[in-house]
Amino acid sequence: MSLRNCLSQLWVAASTALALLIAGCGGGGPSTAGLPGRQAEPVYPFDAGAITVTGTENFYGDVLHQLGGSRLRIYSFLSDPTADPHQYESNASNARAVADSRLVVKNGLGYDSFMDKLLKASPRSDRVVIDVQQLIGAKDGANVHLWYDPTVMPRVARAASEALRKLDPANASTYDANLAAFSASLNPVSEEAASLKQRYAGAPIAFTEPVFGYMADAIGLTVKSPEQFMKAVEEGNDPPSQAVAQEQDLITKHQVKVLMYNSQTVTKVTGNVKDLAVRSGVPIIGVSETAPPGKSFQDWQLGTLKELEGALAR
């Protein structure tokens, strides 16, 4: 286990217990009570009597909003585009939001492990939990960035829509219609990915870490970055010097068409690789682990693919 993950889990265990104690003793709305992390607030406007739900990562929250609109009171915890999601710290307001939620969508694979503790601490019989790892059958140790797999979000949307129909049968037809609209809105993403595969399958690219891995596989791109380099960066460790040298050679010797750079996990090593790409004239595409503010999931994904298209065409 990496030092970053170890410290994160120790913090989550301690803060969850304290957060739930404070949440249970407090009255009124959520309160951070001085604990680290941002106060949980509903992400979108909602109607009186709305169902409280949580999409742990903001793109899951966005999909819930597209399915349920103002009938849902939606919380999302991982949403800061400038922060490393792996270092997120839960707090009392998160605990209160989870305790109130009748539907929770979480990623799994240890990416949002703090949610397991919050859910366990506030069980309720009428809550539906969609663990995306379990939904798609991903094995432990798989790439955690499941949402970049173009086959995943349609399955998440179908599961969430079915849950909402059961929680709110009076509005089942609305959820059905919204699911159909959401599914149709993903077509441009699928079409762009298919077009890129047809034109650029096999093209060599580099990663700082495998955030875009599933989509790269779907397009048929060849990731040249050393596994040791990507794994170390993802786990918050320093990559071996040999792996760093190999990554740098990919850039300076123009062995890759593009560098896909995780803009949310920035280290001295990855910053140096990015600077090297700038000096070497290798196109850089920033990829993130949360959706940019104000962008829907599908617009976010399509925008990245369009940017990739421009880079590969150079």
C-alpha cells in the first residue's frame, strides 16, 4: 500500500467516527464543525419533497441530475478540479448527507473507500447503493478510473434510473424518458471514439498516470509509458529513475504523438515531464478525475476526445 493511501485510510477511519458523532448530535442542516474538507451542499436546485441522493464523484452526481432533475436533492463530494481526489477527507456534513441519502452511487475499487465507512455507519433499509465496480464486475486492482470506459456510464444510468423508479414510482415515466434522452446524448461521444479508432488505432501516446486508460483502450491507442512510472505516480510515490528516464525519452525522441497529463495529481516529476513536452513540441492534453465545473459528463468526455483528435492530427 502506498504512503498516500495508507495515510488517507488512517485519516478516514478517525474522521468518520468523529464526523458521525458530530452529525448525530447536531441539529438542522449539515455542518463541518471545524473538520477538514468542504461542507456538503446540494449541487442543484431541488423541489420540496425531493429524494436525497449522493453521487460521490461529481460526474455521477451530474448523471443523477440528468435522470431526476429537481426531483432529486443531490450531493457530490469529489468535485474540486484542482484537488487530488485520492487525498479527499470526509467530514461531518458528508456523514449527514450520506445518512439522508436513499440512493448512493460510488465508484468502488478503493477510489472512494471513505464512502464504505460512511454507509456502514448510517445503514437504512430503504437505501439503494450502486457500487460501479460491482455493477460492471471489475476485479480488485483494476484501473480505478471506470468512468472513462465508454461502456460504463450507460450501465450506471440504467441502474440509477431503475432505482429511482422504485423509490419514486409516481414519476417512473419521467425517469424512463430522461434515461432515453441521456442515452441518446452519449451518441456523439461513442461516434467520436469510433472515428478516432478508425483513423488512429495504434497511435503511440504517453500518460503521467492511466486516468484515460479505458478510453485509450477503446480507441486502440498504444500507451508507451512504463508501467512502473504510471503506477508510482498514481500511488503518490516517486517513480524509479530508470522509469523516469524512459518516460522522458518518449518525449524527447518524439516516440509518442501526445502526452496525456493528469492535471489533478501534479508532482515535481510529472511537472518536469510536462515541461519537457512543451520544450519538445509534443502536444499535451490535460485529463482530470472530476468533471470541470458547469460541464455535463458527456460534454466533458466529448471535449477531451475532440482535443485528442486535434493532437493526433498534427
